[in-house]
Amino acid sequence: MKISRIAQVGAVAAVAALALAGCASNETSPGGTAPSASEGPALTGTLNGSGATSQQVAVSAWTQLFQTANPDVTVNYDPQGSGTGRESFQSGAVQFAGSDRAFKIEEIEAGPFDACVEGSDLVEIPAYVSPIAIAFNVEGVDALNLDPDTIAGIFAGTITNWNDPAIAATNSGVTLPDLAIAPVHRSDKSGTTANFTDYLAQTASSVWTYGAVEEWPIQGGEAAQGTSGVVDAIKGGNGTIGYADHSQTGDLSVVSVQVGSEWNAPSAEGAAVALDASPLEEGRAPTDLAFEIDRTTEESGAYPVMLVSYLIGCVEYADADAAALVKGFFTTAVSEEGQQSAAENAGSAPISADLAAQSQAAIDEIK
């Protein structure tokens, strides 16, 4: 299945205007956006989630919209990383998870999912699409072009100095210092790590032989907790390089990666093109919209070092009140207003109109 290209800015603005008009005429819609299958009286209660640090800013934006429309609702989101979020959701400690990867099919089959009715399918919604920046801090160097093998060599520890010939070969005219490379990676179980290593595994498998993994697989380099920890570690050193959600890398210099004959810097637009070139995984429930990202695409403008971060819940909850809150919050997240708010605050790419419709159809099944 191929998802249509991300909606153009003008279309997004037009639909967002309609959504706001709908909000004015129906203030009891749970997400404060256009009326949907989840419309009804304003909600009450507390909704707890945990997971990816990458989508933390977006979750905050969605929370503000959701709580504005439902002032008696409190949303708590603990950004402890994708792995912790999924574990907390499985144990029933939270009602939803944010994760930079979907549950694997074998994980779903094994269970358990204590917040769900036994045998319930999962809802996995690709609500947050964002580039992963390969950010660096090398005095006197503002930008670099790196091909996949060179990026893989740096993080695998086989390229150890900034004036290595492999780096010089793609950066004519750049004065590279005789300086040791200090790679920075996540210390926690991380969906960002899973997406970054998936890029390395798909594009440079002869150099990066460790596969796509959530926990950093090799010794060496500096380990840092969470996205903010990685960014702080890069900023705090000279010769450092690491990977993090682009929305949180600030003014750090970033790598442009090779895509076909192009050198593409991280951008929301490039992440959207890469998503558009990727199919949904087969063999999943209709409510489980997990993507199989094609990191090898040569589509013009694509930036394949990217993540799709999911909102994850139950189709059928053991607690009907929790189901209503999750349904309303997820509806807010995928609405035009919610996606635009995330784009403005977190720099993410709004999901396409087709994908938003698919997502809403899945959310409508929550009960």
C-alpha cells in the first residue's frame, strides 16, 4: 500500500481553517477540532502516557489543544524513551505509549497488554514524522556531506579522525582538523537509535554489521540519556557527532546525506518524501498502521534518516473511561489542527490527508 504525498501547505491551511470553523460550532469535540466520530460531551479524568523523547514537544502541543477543549482532563506524558513507554503500556501502568517504532508482530502475539481486553488488537498511529539529524560540533566546520558508508564507519568506530580520507573525499574545500572523532549515542533503549541503525543497516550493511537495534550494540564513544542528553553531549565537546530528532538539535551543525546524486540536509519535507516512498507493513490488523521505511530510496528531495513515531493504544480497553480519553487525544493528534500545531512547535511533517483519514478510521474503532 502506498500513501499519497504529504499535503501541500496551502491545502493544510485550508483544511485547518475548516477545522477551526468546526470547532467554533461544536465546542464539545474532544480534540477541539472538526467534529468526528468521537464528538460528544467534554471529557473528564486523567490520561497517562509514556515513551519517546522525540515526540515530546508534539505531545505537549496536542495536550494543550486537548485540555483546552476538555478543561477537566489532565494529560501526563513521561518522556522516558520508546522502550520504556512500550513496557509501561504493556504492564498497564499507562493508557498509551509514544514510540519511535511500532510493536513487532511477534511482540504483539506474545503480549501481554494489561490495559486492553484480552485478545484486543492494537491501534498504532503514525502521528509524528520527523528527520533525525546527524549533528556534529567541530570547530571551524559548519557543514559536511557524508555518504552512508562513511557515516556507518564513524559510528562503527572504523573511521576515527576528522581528516580521514573518506570524509575529505566528499567535502572538497573544507578544512578538516587532525582531531579525534567522538561519537555520541543513546544510553537508553531508544526508538531513535532503532531508526538510525536501520538507516545504517539498509544503506551500509557491509560497514554496519549490527542490524537495526534499539540498544547501542558496540563499545566506545559517549553514551547519553535521552534526546536532550545526546544534544548536550554534542554541544559540550569538540569533535563530537551524534544523532537526535532534528527538532531538538538547535543551532548545531548537521550532516547532509547522500541520496542518489543529491546531498540532502535534514528537513520535515525530506522526511515526508521518504515516508511517501515507503509501504505499510503487511500482516497487521487494520488498526495497526506500521510503516516499513525504505531507507534506500533515491527519490529526489528525500531524507531517509527519519523516524515515524507512533501513538499506541488498545482497540478495546478494560476501562471504558480510559478508552474515551485515548480516543479523544489521538483524534486531536491526527487532526489538521493537531498536525499543524506539531509542525509549528516541533518542526515535524504533517501527515497526509489520506494517512490522517486512515488513522482516524483506526481511532474510531477504540472502545
